[in-house]
Amino acid sequence: FLPQVDSANAGRVLASDAAVFLKKSGLTDLVLGKIWDLADTDGKGILNKQEFFVALRLVACAQNGLDVSLNSLSLPVPPPRFTDTSSPLLLSGTASSDLPWAVKPEDKAKYDAIFDSLNPVNGLLSGDKVKPVLLNSKLPVDILGRVWELSDIDRDGMLDRDEFAVAMFLVYCALEKEPVPMSLPAALVPPSKRKPLSVPGAMPLIPSSASTKESHQSLPPVGILAAKTPLTQ
């Protein structure tokens, strides 16, 4: 990767060049900022070769659902994945639109039932209505925050039916002790949201190895989340 960002072959990478390159990882700006802070040890806004490799390693950790921390550097992870957004393959939409959605129809039916029970307005649920359901899972608050961030794909502070299904899917993954990814795998993006030419960066088109497993077992009964949370309007 280094020659792509160190065109002058100076053995160092400027923050501006690295930012453009690292954005292709599909990770959020928040995560990338944390990665940069950890890699740029002297805070000069320039990475030497060793620091750049640390940044790449942290990107790989984040893409595989591991914590972005120096402790994760010793863990075995696959190489980081970067998407060339100018690639005609991505622009044609074949990269993600042909992927089957990770949420199975029988599970979607369960999630839809919970969605409808929460009294959506104009087909949308506010954060206040979703919050009790998420908290009912007893998952750590930071994990639930990431679930919300990943499922609110259009960043409008509300969840529609498909986005809610993504949130429920991620909650069940977490309950089964599977890591919640740092960026939404392409297979989890609802077909209704797969617009290859939409806002850059809002929808990573990177298939993640930490995404859905074909052998994913049927999810546990929906009751653990919908457990009679008092929801008065």
C-alpha cells in the first residue's frame, strides 16, 4: 500500500495523503481519527513507514470487529481491505447489489413484528422508541451505540423497517458473542439502501470477513428483546 500514498518515495506519509487513502477502508471518520492518533506517535501529522504499517494493522483490526488499540496489534487478522471508489465495478453496483441480504426472510418477519409493535410514525422509529429495545438486550452501551450508528444507514436519526432489521441482526450477533463490525459489511446493507452512487463513505461496499456466516444459526426467540418494555406514546 505504501507506494500509493508515498508517491515521492520519501519513506513518510502526510496526513492529507493518508486520509484520502484510509477513507477507502470504509471505516467511520471517528474510527479513522482514533487510528491516526495511535499511529502518529509524535503528533507531527506525518507517518514514517513503521507508523504507516501500524495504521494499516489497526484498520484491519477495526474491519474485523476488534478494538482499535495498540493491544490489538499482536492479534492475528487478515490484511486490511481498501476499495477503489473509482472502480467501474463499484459504480455499476454489481459489487453489492447482487449480494443476498444477510437478514433471512424468516428473521425479517420477526423483526418486522417488533418494529410494528413500537408504533412507527410514517414508517420510522425514533431513537427514543428503539432505545428501550436495545437496552433490553443487556449489551454494553458502547456496543449498542455502534449498533445504532451502523443501522442508521441514512444518518437521519430514525430507523425504517429495513434499518431496524439491521439493528436487530447486529444485536443478536452480539448476544451470540460475535463481534459487531466497525463498518457495515456489504451483505448487511439492505437492498433498499444499495445505491452505489450515493454519499461517498456513507455506505462501505467492502465485504467483511466478519460479516454474516452462511452457517448462521436460526436466531433465538425474539422475546428476549421485545420483553414487554412499557412503551407508551
